[in-house]
Amino acid sequence: MKPATLLGSEAFSLTLARLCHQLIEDHGDLEDVALIGLQPRGVLLARRLRADLRSIIGRERLAYGELDITFHRDDFRHRAAAKAPNATVLDFDLDGRKVVLVDDVLFTGRSIRAGLDALLAFGRPAAVQLLVLVDRRFSRELPIAADYVGRWVDSIGDQRVTVQWREEDGQDRVLLHRPSAEARSTGRLAHGTSNDR
């Protein structure tokens, strides 16, 4: 079954611009804020936000990092053979700093919990906020909520949300995959490429 487009290229760009302006509205010039993307797909959003924020506020230097959560995931033992860890890049002190954790899709909340565990291994931030491009709000398994959301999606459990990026997929868009009747009957579901978990 053909996936439904939740955000096309133009809406995608407008959504990123809105998220940037919300960050600026809440944090001014982001002098004491660190933007940290969760590996692997949250970093694509974080990199794009960093570039857009630099352009808007006219500051070249923004505290920015990329955080691997592989060893903090609660399903690590099941995924370890198939999934090699990604790089963590944090070249600044987290103590006392406000952190905006960035991921592409908020689904069960388990990736974010792993991200918080990984983050706290590097210091004690003054505050941590969460920014996501897509929030599948009716699928949470842990009490985690985003502070900044690009798009809320009310989807049922056997649907998948994937975020495509022009850097890796050739275009920017968000897709909702609905399993076919055959996939439902056999229990086979289409797998996405996002952190949709």
C-alpha cells in the first residue's frame, strides 16, 4: 500500500523554520543552550536546525553535539549483533547548561529514555528539553513528552512513520505507512528508517 505523505517538502521546511523560531522565542540567542541530536536519525534534524538557527540569529558558534544511545537502549542485547554504535560528539561541558535533546520521531519514548541516560553520563545539565519532528502521541510506553513538536500524528500501533531527508533519501518528507491486509494477516510490517520506537 502506498504511504500517505504527512509533510511534503514545502511543509517540511516551514515546520523546521517554526521549530527554530520557537527555540529563539524561548531561549533568545541560545548562548547558554546546547542542541544535541540523538544518533542515528535525530542528528539529521539537529544538523538542519543548527544551520537554520545560525542563519536566523547570525551566530556561527552554537553549542552542538551528537549522542549515541546504543549501549543505553533497553533492547541492546537483541540489537547488538545487527547495530554498530555511532559516534558521540560532545566537546563542551554539560554542567549547568540548558540542553535541547533532538530526535526525529517520538513513539514509545524508549529512545528518549536511553538518550537521557546517555546524556547524564556526560554531566548534569540545568534543564533538558525535548524537540521532535513527529510525535506519535497515542503510542507512548513511558511518561515522556516533547517540549517542541513539528507535527503530531495520531496513528495506530501497526502503522509506521518514516522521516526522509534530502541528505540521505533525496528529498525531505514525512510518510505514514499503513500495512497491507496481507502484511496484517502474516504479521509482517514495513520497517521504517527513523528512530520510530
